[in-house]
Amino acid sequence: MDELAEIGRVRTFSGGEQIYEQGATSTTLCVIARGVVRISSINAAGREATLIMFSAGAWFGDAVFSPGMPRVYGATAHEPVTLVELPGDGFRALMKRYPQCYPVVLDMVSRRLWAAMSIIEDDALRNIPTRIGRRLLFLAQIQGDSEASTRPVTIRITREHMANMMGMTRQGVHNWIKEFEREGLISLAYGSITLINPAALRAYLGRVDTG
């Protein structure tokens, strides 16, 4: 950790500022110290699709493990952000000196792949309320709590970004978000959604998905 600190660089970004663009050469691994980062993709027509939101403690820039590969997605500061950037060559050199790190990194990358496959499964097999609820639980896990527990977890996301992320209309997402609110499962505030009891939401979705 001391050696990582020596090669790390602290950078700050204002809300809405681009961190790097899609297709840029991958040179750094980024760890979020403060704020929320929006990972997105842009099609040929210039339309941006939000793919995921990461908050403090999360990392992004997976392509750094494959030197020379372009960034598959772009990254934007969703709000004021502080990052710790680790140069790819320095990070890989440290891993070479400390090979015991490889199983840990491989586990982290595998968990991210598992999460992506779970989202694909949801989109293919689940009904709309279950898709929305499970996406909220997923965001809660990566933005607030590693376990879907009974403690409240606040997600820094708007309903507009939620709809964009899921390829749905804002109204379609809004209707079910309000239904979850009426059930006492979530509470809404400007720019955020709080899961009052993630475990209760998971149980409710189990009933909706099979009903």
C-alpha cells in the first residue's frame, strides 16, 4: 500500500466533467475517493447510455490489465469527484513483485463479470418491476453496502439516469419506483433513492417475480 501511495496521483473533477472518453488509450486504474462516477457508452448518433454508477471505494478502468487496449466505455463525474489514479505500468510492476495480489485482483474482476452476467439474465428473464428492483439492489451493493441487509442504503441516482441505464422510458421506471415507495420499501429525494430495507425489497421482488 505504501508503494501504491508513492505512484498514485490525486485528481479532482467537477460535476459533469469528463474523466476520460470512450476509446481513449487505457493507462491508469482509478479508485474513487469521493463522489460518484458515471460509466457510459455513446452510439454513432451521439446518444449516451449510462451503464453503471460507481461511488467512493469503487474502482474502474479494467482495461488497464491489458496494456494498449482502448477504453471500452467513457467515464464522467456525476458530481464533484476525487480520484486516486494509479499508472498501469507501475501497478502491473507492483503485482509482479507481489504475486500474492493476483488471486485478489482476479476475484474482484470475476465478481464484476458475475454482476454483468446477472444483469444480462435479469434483462432476458425478469418482468419489469423485478428488473427495476434488482437493479436498485445491485446499485445499493456497489454504492452503499456489500450485502443486501436491513440497513438503509442511499443511491445517488436520478430516475432519468435509472431509465437511461435500463433502456426504458422515464415514466415506466417512475411508475414502479412510486409503487415501491407506496409499499414503504424506498424513499425519494432530489438526486437520490434510499432503499429503506434492502432485504425487504428483495423479499417483495421474490413475490412479484413469481406472482
